[in-house]
Amino acid sequence: MGNFIRRFGLPVLKLSVLALVVWGGHRTIAAGLTDLRQNGWRPSQLHPAWAVLAGLLYLLSQYPSGWFWHCVLIALGQRIPRWHALRAYYIGHLGKYFPGKALVIALRAALVSRPYCKISLAVVAVFYETFTTMAVGGVVAAMILLFTHREQTWLIVGALGLAVLVGLPTLPVVFVRLMRLLRMLPLERTASEAISSDSNAAASFIHPSAKLLLCGWSTIAIGWIFAGASLWAVLRAIGVENMNLLTDLPLDTATVSLAVVLGFVSMLPAGVGVRDVVLLQLLAPRLEQLMPQQGQLLALVAVIVLRLVWLAAEAALAAAIYPLTKAGKTAKP
């Protein structure tokens, strides 16, 4: 029976997951192209070089979070090569286009499971990295808006509130209690002893060191800046030529950060709809200054094109690195 499952069940499961990913991606692309046509904007108007740059900047912006996820896995006692963790991290992004985003967890956990690590601990690391990334995004958005757009009071308060909401579970004491409640803590003797002694000992076992957390927060913050640069490149790709990277990057970074965090909390596929509201509210006034009477339309187009460019970048990278399993076996942690 076991051989039958391995021979036929696993391939069927992989094909099912692939079908879900393709379906989710197709839905996003179709909806985006439809929205563009309805607003009188044609894909032929896109400047390819800027779009490619936007995709590359987006992939680069994700590396700090992928690095942090690998470090959390190491902190959980899982000896996984960095390449293997990053491969799973980037491919797992495609799962966010499926409703509920549970497919992200499934993809990442499956791609780093044995012989590298336990699925349960991979899931724990996914939640920890994701919540940390979103918390950093909320703080970055709030700080930028506080210094550049103080009139956006509700967005600033909302960003800080979201940062607290998603950051609270990453606190050592809270995280330990949650993992014990979900029975997802390691079952090895060392972990059991740590848990039975006191919560601080348990926290030291499953929680990264202060140095790692500081490095994680600082590098992830840089990642959000690159995400903002990706939005800036998208705006250039749709024809907004009189933008200055240095002066516009802070607003672009805050816009992307807050939009992604809100999209994450909404649990909608790729944050569609929720992200758009934030992007439109912050982008449209700036674009109206640059190109009068076109700000609202260009902001809407930028929202759609950004979504499509990020999806294309994720799909292209996933297709390129998925077959490279042998590289992961020889890589060093």
C-alpha cells in the first residue's frame, strides 16, 4: 500500500497542487487584463525594459525574508541548506494566488520536508517569518507616512495597529504559548526539557537570538525599500517619466508596504481589492501632480500592472529553479 501511494498518490498530489497554482495565476492574469481593457489601457503601451526591472527588483526585495525564514529553520534545529530553503520560499509565493493562501504554507513545507526538516517545524517557520515580515512592513509604512504624509492619520494609525497585530505573535512568550497550544513544538528531548522548565527556556529554544532578530528586522526593512523601487519601476513602465527615484521612493515604499500588509490581513488571493484601495489613495494624488487629469487612471493601471509583473516574476523564477533539486542536496547551510 505504501509503495502504491508513493508511486501514484504523490504524483497525483503534485499535479493537483500544480493545477491549483496555475488556476490561481490564470485567474489573476485574466482579471488584470480585463481591468486594463475596461480602463482603456493596452498592454502594448507597457515599456518592457522597465517592467523587467520592476520584476527583478521585486524578486530581490523578497530575498531578506527568505534569508530570515532559513535562519528561523536553523534556530528550530533544522539543518537545511540555504539554497533549498530559498528555493522553497520563492516557489511558495505562487500559493498566495489561491484563496485563503494556505497553499503558500503547503508548498513551502512540502519543498523543505524530509530529509531536511519536519513539516510541522517548517509550518512554524513560515508563520514566524511571515508575521515578522508583515510587522516590519507596517512599521516601515507608518514611519514613512509619519514624516512625509502626516495628514494620513488613519493610515498611520492603521499601519501601526497592523504591525502590533501581526508582530505580537512573534514575541517569545506569546510565540511559545501559541506553539504549545497548537502542539507544534519539537518533540525531541531537549525541547521537552526546555518547555517543562520555564517559558524563557522554551523561548530560547524556538526563538531566534536577539542578534538574529535585529538583523532580520533591518534586512527585511531593506527588502521593503526594494519593493518600493519595484513600484517606481512599474510607474516608469506605464509611462510616468518625470519621477525621481530619490524623492518618490519613500512614498512608493510606504504604499507598497501598507498595501501588502493589508492584503495579507484580508486573506484574499494576492490581497486583490484591499491592496488596490491603499495604492490608489496614496498614489493617485502624487500622479495627479505629475500628470494632471490622469492621476486616478494611472494609479489604477499601476496597481494592475504591479500585480501582473510580480506574478510573472514569481512564475518565471519558480519555473527556473523548481527542477534544480540536485543543487540543494550539495549546498551547505
